[in-house]
Amino acid sequence: MATKTNFETSMKRLEEIVRKLEEEQVPLEESMRLYEEGMKLGRRCRRMLDEADERIRKLAELKDGECDDDE
């Protein structure tokens, strides 16, 4: 996947891959390709969640710092 995708799109595709691997009889080569794509998507989603978490922590620290000055 050469283009940059957002979290929701990546999760939707990951769910499709999981469903296909669990519910359908997929040939070995196709299974391997889907598994590899799923692993990449999983890492991408984890990275996006980690980045969002870091942004939230920074915002919370900033907000806490602002509150300390007001008191």
C-alpha cells in the first residue's frame, strides 16, 4: 500500500483481511499475502494510536500547566 491511509481506512481493511482468513478457504499464497498485509496494517494502526496517545498526553500536560498558573 503505497498511499498513506487514515486509521479508520486501515482498520476497515484489517477487519476485512481477518474476516476473509477466518471465514473463507483461501489458497496458501493468498493467505500469506493477506497475512503480510494485515501485519503491516496492524503496525501502522499501532503507530497511529501511539502518536495520538502522545499528542493527548502533551495536551493534557499543557492543560495541567495552564491550570497550575491560574490557581
